[in-house]
Amino acid sequence: MTVPFLLLGPLEIHGEDGRLRVPSGRQETVLAALLLDLNRVVSTSSLVDILWAESPPSTARTQVQICVSRIRKTLAPLGDSARITTRNHGYLLNADTDVTDLAVFRHRVARAQTLARDGRSSDAVESLRSAVALWRGPCLDGISSDALARRASTLDEDRLAAVETYLELELDLGRHHRLISELVGLVDEHPLRERLRGYLMLALYRADRQAEALAVYRDGRDVLDRELGLPPSDSLRALESSILTGDPALHLKPRDGDLNGNSGNGNGANVDTPPRPAATPRASPSTTANVPHQLPADIGDFVGRDDFVTEIENAVRHDARRPAPGVAILVGRPGVGKSTTATHVAHRLSGGHFPDGQLYCDLRGTHSDQLRPEEVLRRFLLALGIPGLQLPERLDELAEMYRTLLADRRVLVVLDDAAAEEQITPLIPGGSGCAVIVTSRARLTAVPGAHLIELAALDGESAGELLSRVLGPERVAAERAAAVSLVRAVGGLPLALRIVAARLSARPHWTLASMVVRLGDERRHLDELTHGHMTVRASLSVGYDGLAPVDRRLLRLLSLTEGPTLPGWLAGALLDDPAGLRADPLEPLVDMHMLDVVGIDEAGEFRHRFHETTRMFAREQRLAECSEAEQHDATRRMIGGWMSLVEQAHRRAYGGDHLVLHGTGPRWHPPEPYVRRLLADPLKWLDAELPNLCAAVEAAYHAELDELCWDLATGLVTVFEARGHLPQWESTHRLALKAVRRAGNQRGTAAVLASLGTLYLTQRRLDDAETSLTAALATFDDLDDAEGRGLCLRDLAFAQRVQGHDGRALKLYDQAVDAFDRSGDVVGRASALTQSAPIRVRRGEFAVARVRLDEALAVYRSVGYQRGESLALWRIAQLLMARGELQEAERVLKDVLMLVSANQDVIGTGHVLRDLGEVSAGLGLDQAATRYQRQSLAVWEQVMDPDRSALVRLDMAHAFVRLGRRDEAESLVTECIAAFQDSGMTAELRSARQLLTSLSTG
């Protein structure tokens, strides 16, 4: 697919340098609308209707203008090939007509019409199937617009019409045997579509399966009666009658190909908007739920394994009659292809059978640092849209939340490299619509209901096919006996076979027989395949010897990494070559199958992953061939590279080096153009790289790089705090604290203690926070470190504030402001002013509070710190609410809502919506209040926060009372009382009971 705009699935844009990111939400919706009407003017009023079906805001047209302006910036890399121009009353997206996959679909359907008219039915079928194959998932998946959904549904019908047309053509071509399996699936997916059912009946009849054909009719008759109360159509009843009488007209006969009129709805191939794929209907998850797609990349030359693939698919494919999720466990020796096979099968099943997403995790079962089930559950829940701060701590609570989210969805879970049953049992969903594929070196026989599948080496035919694909069929055919010997020499293991074939491919003057001779010294090891990884090591040695010296050195040094993936810049750091990205130093290792390509990063560069047996082999070579000095220097550059990126990500998020301490450890800087692309969304990058970054902290600890260790750990608080990754916050800081204390590093010790103090405040561990912060403050005072002093004083003030000691808190906040003034940290000063404002408001010092908040707001805006800006504005709105200036508070809150929505701040959105409900109620706008409250409630229910959900329900109950809807109010209050009792929220419980009493007596 080379077209830049992909509509037939999630909306994607691709330029010369890779995928262009379109922020989800309004920008994505507006761009989709313009693409659906490519080269036609779309009026501003139409875009407003698409974005806000009901009650558009007064600023709707302005917001549309802002969206279009930002989309123009997104499309800038495409140059003149796609430009948005402003026309009277609307906008027009100018581009060639063939820049979308939708246009390709239309072209292929039109071509099929021509081919069929010319009597070339087989070619017409091929064109139609290729058109249908363009779908990557539900059309415009993730775009929430009723207007666009209606257009997508019409395309769904056109796609099905194309499917029905090629099925009819293939039936006329005598392909009924091969169509039966496909038709069974389609009828299951569309049980009310009689045309598909008729095709299945006809295919079965022509395959001499008359009884099954009649059973299909009876099933359809029952479905129609049960679902619609209707009998089958005349045509379907006539087909049944013809089958019963053996009508000769049903036998295969020649026909002229004609696609016209084949659409079940009369639309033929007249395609206007993208459809959903002909796949099993979605299980109706929440419209706000994330749909994760975490599978690693499939491989293009997967061969053989047909029996295994079928067995795995049968074990996990959705079956409504099955009461529990299907579980397949793939076991076998290293290098046999467990992970590759699991990924391949998962891709085959992903769209059609599991449309609600695919979760993937490498459990690191063969490592010393195996992932615990609770770590995996946290990753999965984050991917499913639950903010980190909302995640419980206990394994049973995490598992319960996970099972609840997946109860009504159809999600495929792939768990790679499992160590034991205890590691995977909590990760199995409860709903029967889900399925799990597990790979392991151990025979995990104690998983209830699991189907154990032991992968064997490739058979001779499949191994020969793999060799032929890599080396060419002529070369293999010329040395058939040597090819058989070569397969035997490597034990048919796919990993070893790929490496040998890659080396032969790179040396066309070598014969296959010469490679067999070269492997002769390894025969003793290769014969002992039951002894674990010796065969794989021997095979890897063959590939390693074929690498250039610089590639061998890079492979050795890459084994210093312990993270799950390898970003492209890492090779340059290990080799100390800033130009490494331009030279693609990892490509020779990919060519030799020493590394796998698993994705593309935000800068458009490839991400790689070690096969674990390859990593072990590379580690052995490093320990044997690299000096300690070389390993230490490479480790320092690697961690220095991570440090450089984390430092720059913080600057982009905070508008500079604010609210952070830095050490003196050396940095290694990736190329600046790459960094700009990579960190376009700094928090997103930090979140995506978190496993690698935490591994880098651990590597710094083991390498005794104490300055880099504490600097990197505390720098990660940027993402720990924003995304709620509290366990990683504590684990990295515990390591960093050991590192700095071991080295006698006073400033590093104070920095880590101060950051731990902030963590303890977040966890409401106030005694631990004050102990840690007080110790850090004493050291910063001794070192005369103003920035560290300011951070400690501000957090100590917060601890006093939450305990109700307002006077002490204000004194500490003032001292923090003085310290930040000394260090020159304007954002630090602004944060202290913002945090102290609620105390001033409680004391009635509105003027003082407003002056301080206005100053903080100006600072945040000047440096581009959007999170601080939204927080300051929110505090200003609450000040206005306290003063009774409700209309002005409403205006400010709406501005804050736009900010938190743009930053995907789910928690902030819930808070602001609730305040908007309170303001509307105060203005007497109870209908508007309930609308905001419903939206706020939807947020808290989405993130599974029962306490805040109950608070919003209580707000709604008060609004319903004022609206005269007393029964609804009483029902809500009853729910609130139960929730407040469970949570021990005594003040709120008292308020709810008072309202219930008034309702009962009123």
C-alpha cells in the first residue's frame, strides 16, 4: 500500500519519512470528513454538525478553524500533494483522486466489473478479493461521530456486496469446495443475510452434501423467525425446494460475468464511504475504551506449520458455545519458532475474530527478572485506557479490573516466554469472547482448559521451501541432496536455518555442499538437539562468523541492553558513532536474522528485538572478546543516550529545566533532527519507552555509574507522576538510592530522597514523606543547593496543607518561593504559588490568591507548560466559584476543559466536568448541570473510580430534586449511600442520608 491516506481501518497518514501522527479527537474527525469528500468543499456548518451532533458550543466555528490549522501543519510533509484551502463557508482538501485506499477499493471494484463483462471471471474475482483485502479493521475506527458512522455503515454494505459478488462468480467457476469454509464463517457473522446463506446451501449441494445444505436452510429459517418474526424469502424457499427435488438447474453451468445488480441492496460497487470489514460483530465495548494493537510484526516468509496453525486457531477461535476463553500453549525447544508461530497466528485472527484489540507481553520467563503478573496486568490495563493512578495495588484487584474490562469484549492476548503456570493464570480473561496464546519452554500442563501444542522442527518439505524463498528455487534444485543434508545438519530449526540461508545468500559463489562441510565440526552438537540450546548456539556461530567485524562488535555490545526492545539510536551510542542512524548499522544484523524488526518509533525509525537465544549467544561473545574497559565505556554511552533523551523530553514537557535536578554524568546525544521527531510528544515517548528506561536505571546501578543512575531515575518522575506509574517510581529510586549511598554521593542521595518524598505524598504516606524530605532538605542546605531546597520546601508545605495546618504550610510555601527565586526556576516559583492559592481562598484572601494565580499562569504560558496552565486556570475557576462569580467561572472552566481534553488528561477532564456541573446548578441551569455531570460520571466509571462516581451521582441527585425528578434522585442517593459506606466516606455519607430523609418526608 503506497497511498498516503488510509481510511479503511483506523485513520492513518503516511509520508516519505513514515507515518504522520494525527491527534485523536476533533482533528482526526475533521480530517476524515475532508478525505471522504476529497476535492469537494465541506462547509463549516457540516463540520460543526459532524463534531457536535447536538448543542454545539458558541465557539464551534473557531474550534473548527483551529482544527484545520493544526491539520495543515500535520500534512506539511506531504507538500503540494495534499493541501487544505479555505473556500466560502468551508474547506477543501486538494489531492489526486488516488491518494486514499478508498479510491483504490473503488478502482478495483470498477475493474472487476469490466473484467466480468469481458468474460474474465477469474480475474474479476482476484480484483474483488484484493479490493476487500484493503480493510485493516473497522473503517475510521476510533473516530466517534454519528454522522461519519452512518457513512461508514453504507460502505459496509458495499463491501459485503463485493464479497457476495466474488462468491457468486467463484461458484459459477466451480470452486464450491474451496468456498464452503469461508461461507460458513460469513453466514455465522451475518446470519440474517439470506444471499450468503443461499450461496452456502448451493456450495454444499454441489459438493454432494445435500443434508447439510438443508440444515443450513432450517437454521436460517429459525434465526429469521426468532430475530425478526419473518419467514425466509421466496428465493431462499425456492432454493430449498430445488435442493429437495434435485433440480438440474442447480448444477454448474456457464454464465456471462456481470457484476451489475449483484449488490444485495442495489448499490453494486457504488462506494462512497469506508465500511467495516465483514468480520464478527464487535462485542459492544464502551465507546471510550481503547482498542490496543500490541502484536509484534508478522514475518513475510512464514512457511509450513499448516497443521500447527490450524490446531492453534481451532483452540482459540471464538465459539459462542464455549463457556470459557480458548487457551493455546505453544511449547518447544529454543529456536523452534514458538514466538514467530504465535505472532503469525495472532495476526491471522486479529481483525476478523478479535476486533476489540490484541494485547501482547514478553513475560521474560527465561530471565532472572521475570515479569510478575501484577506488572503485566498494569501494562494491559494502561493499554486499555485506565490511568495509572486508578490502578489498585493488589494482584487480585488488578485481575478483577482486567476481567471486568474484557468481560464483553473479544480480545486476543499473546503471552510470550512464560515461565510457569502461576505467571499466566491471572492474565487469562474471564469472558468467553477472548482467547490467549502462550509460548513457553516448559510444558505448562496445570492451566485449566488449556490446549498444549508442542512445536516440532520444520519438516523437510517446509525447510526446503524456506531455503528456496531465501536462496531462489533454482539454486536449491541444483543441489537437492546438499539442501537435504543442510536441513539435517541444523536440525530443521527455523532460526538456525534462516541464519545459514542468509549467509549463503550473501555469498552466491558458495555452494550448499560447502556450507554442509563448514558445519561438519558442529555435527556433534547438532546431533544432541535434546540438550537445549547447543544447536542454536552452533547455528548462531555460523551466522556470527559471516558478519563484518564492526557488525560482530555491535552484536556483542547490544547484549549490554536488558530492555525489551532496541531503538535505532542505540547502535550509534554503543559504537560511539552519531551518524549511526543514517548508516542503518542494525540492518546487517536484521539481514542475518540476529535481530527482529518489531515496529517503528515516533521518529519513523525501526525498533528491533533480540531473540533470547541470540542475546545469550551475543553475551557469551562479549564476555569472551570485549575488555572490561570497552564494556564499561559502551554502557556509559548507552545510559548517557537515555539520559540525554529524558532530559530533553522533560524540557519539552515543562518548557525548560524546571522542577528538576541534574547530575554531572556524561550525556551521549543522538542526532538533533531525529530527537525533534522522536520527542514531538514527550510524554508519549517517555511512556512508551518506560520498560527500557527502567532497565537503563538498573544497568547504571550495576555499572556503578551513580551520577547517571540518580539523574536518570529522578528525571523519569516526569512520566511517573503524569501517568501514575508509582511502582516503577519506587523501584527505580530504591536502586538509585543504593547506588548513591554506595558511592558516598551526598547530592545524589538528597535528590533521590526528595523525589521519594514526592512519591510518598502521592501515596498519602505523610510520615514517610516528611522524614525523607526533611533529610534531603538538610543536605541541600549543607550544599547550598537552592533548587533542591525549593523542591523540598514546596513538598513539605503540601504535606502540612493536606493535614490542615494552613499557617505552617503558607510559611513553607513562602520559603520555597524564595529558594526558587535564588535558583532562577520560574516554574518552581509558579508551582509554589499555585499550590498555596487554595489556602488563601479558604481564608477569604481572594485578592491575594488571584494575584498569585495570575502570576503563575503567566509563567506557565510563557514557557509553554500546558499542564501547569490548566492547573492554574482550574484554581482560578474555583476561586471565582468561591466568590460567587459563576458566569466567569463557567467561562474559565470551559477553557480548562479544552486544555485537558487536548492533553488527554482523563482525570483532569472528570474534575472539570464536575465543577462545570456545580457552576451550572448554581446558575439555575439544572438541565445543563446534569449533562456535565453525566459526562463526568462517564469518565469516572471508565477509569473505575467508585468514590468519585458516587460524588457525581450525589450532585446529580440534587439536580434531579430541583427538576422534580424525585424517583430518579432517590435511586441515585441509594447507590451513593452504599458506595460511601464501602469507602468509609463519613461526611459524604451523612450528606447523602440527609438528602434521602428529605426525599422520604417530602
